Amino acid sequence: MSELVRTVVLRLVEDPSQVQVTEKVDGSVVTVEVRVAPEDMGRVIGKGGRVINAIRTIAKVAATKENVKVFVEVV
């Protein structure tokens, strides 16, 4: 799950060296935390949260195939 999110986020940011994606698994719940440079935060969140919501949707579709719940958080 984290590799999918990392791939999408790396395409969005200007400073890919600052991208950190961590994954925490608790049973059938996966939490993916994304950290980016402060100047790239707006690119990842998007206007009105549209970009991060799209990333969450992509992750949820992939999680459905693996029968887990996924939460994507920008920290």
C-alpha cells in the first residue's frame, strides 16, 4: 500500500528527497502516513483537498482487493 502512495506522491512534489511514507498495520487496518517538504504540502493536498482525496480513493481501491481498510494521512 505504501509503495502505491509513494509512487503517486513522488510524481506530484518538486523535492522527492523529502518524501517519507510509512505504513502501520493493525490487523486489517493499514495507516499510511505521508511526510513531504512544507513547500510541497499544497501540491499533495490540492485545492479543497481534491488531490489527497484522489490519492485516498486509489489506495482504497487497492485495499479492497486485499480485504483491508486503508487510511492515508498527510503529516
